[in-house]
Amino acid sequence: QVHLVESGGGLVQAGGSLRLSCATSGRTFSSYAMGWFRQAPGKEREFVAGISRNGDNANYADSMKGRVAISRVNAKNTVYLQMNSLKPEDTALYYCAARWRPGPSANIATMPYTDWGQGTLVTVSS
């Protein structure tokens, strides 16, 4: 099991940027594929971005492509989400998630994640 703690959320104006971080502890970080999800008020949780165990493969939601970048530093047990050109509709609680050693055919965007953080709130004002 891995423990996930998100940080970096806050209030930002439309067009601004934020960098979210997810620090992990517990099992070997490099054995986990990592993902970011978000849940806006009154909406279901949705996939934002995911990254493979060694960082050589990333996947993004169509709504975020070109505006976000996921990265990881295995030596720091941390995954990041850089978000640019933020819009009011990006306002949501952003969650970090982990999946232990997914198979080679697993889809980072659609596979089930097993460990979740508590979330960090991102609010984008117009």
C-alpha cells in the first residue's frame, strides 16, 4: 500500500497556472503507475492524466491536452501535474492515484487505480 498526499492547489485567475504535487510513501514508488483525477461539484470524478512507472508513457484527457503535463521523479517519490491556461471549468478537487505494477497492456486512462489521496482543491476564477 502507498500513502499519497497532494499539495499545490489554490485559487488562481483564469489563464493562470498551477503545479500540483503528490508525495508518496510506503511501497516502492517506481512500481506504481500514477494518475491525476478531478471531481467538480455535482459531477463524477474524471481522469486528467496518467504516467507509467518509469515515466516513458503519459496519457491525457482530451479536455486537458495541451494545457497540462504530468511528470514524476522516482528518486523523490513524487508525481507532478503542471496546469496552464486554466479555465473556470477546471475548478475541482484534484486527486492523485496509484496502481501497483499494471500489466503491459493496461491503459493508464481507464485501468482501475487502487490507492488514492485526499485531494487538493483548485479554484479558477473568471
